[in-house]
Amino acid sequence: MTTAEDLKKYRRGKSRGLLHSSLAQKIWASLLRGDYDTAVLQGFKEVEVRVREAGGFADIDIGVDLMRKAFAPGKGSFFDLGAPKAEQEALAHLFAGAVGSYKKPHSHRSVRIEAEEAVEMIMLASHLLGIVDERAGTRYRAAGAADRPGVRRIPGR
């Protein structure tokens, strides 16, 4: 953070419990140093890693292609059977677009962003992680998952 106001904005978001717990440790030091592009990269890398691990994908499944595979309507590990197809597609686009727009550029070149914009991007990563947690939780829940509308059970999991 470069100003007291930047730190105040970040703390305000964190204190409200809006930041996913797995992000705080990974991004805090980068934000304090003013390395906003690094903090954003770390946030969206965490999204990618969590999707890959929770969905049981291979290490070679990466980036936008991984997100499209994981949230593919009707067949992805995290699609919502109860949602209309258009909403399933929109969520796949959201994940793919976020990783493509915010992780990929930061991992290939220096991208200058301001503190407020970085916090907004990190909050999006936090929201996406919450979706993954919810979908993975219902996927792996041993009892009752088949009885919940919109929950797709994965055989053998």
C-alpha cells in the first residue's frame, strides 16, 4: 500500500470478512509493498489452483481452458444442474474471463494497476473462490448431496 487511505480501504474490506481466507496470507505482503500486480496474480493463481485441485484436474489443465472445462454446462465438474443453461454458460465465461483478464497478463508482463483496482480484482478472486468452495463442498459431501436440487453428484467421489 502506498498511502494510508489504500491501507484503510483494504482493512475495511478485510474486516468485513469479504476476503476469502486463503487469499489474505498470499497477498498481504505484496499489497503492503505496493506490488499490486503481484497481489492480483497471486489471487487469481489461487483461483486456478483451487479449481484444479477441487475438480480433480491434471497439472497440465491450466488457465482459461481449465475454467471452461471445469464449468462446462452439462458436463463440467462444477456446473449447476439446477441453473438454466444460459446461467451455466455465463458462470463458465465469468471464470474464464477473470483468469484470462487478470491472471494471464500479470503472469506474462508488468501491468501497472492502482491500489483500488487491485483490491477490486482481488475481491473478485475472493468471490470466485467462494463459488469453488460451495461447489466443491456439495460435490464431496458424502450424505444428502443427491437430495439437494441442482447438485450434481460425481460418481466415486
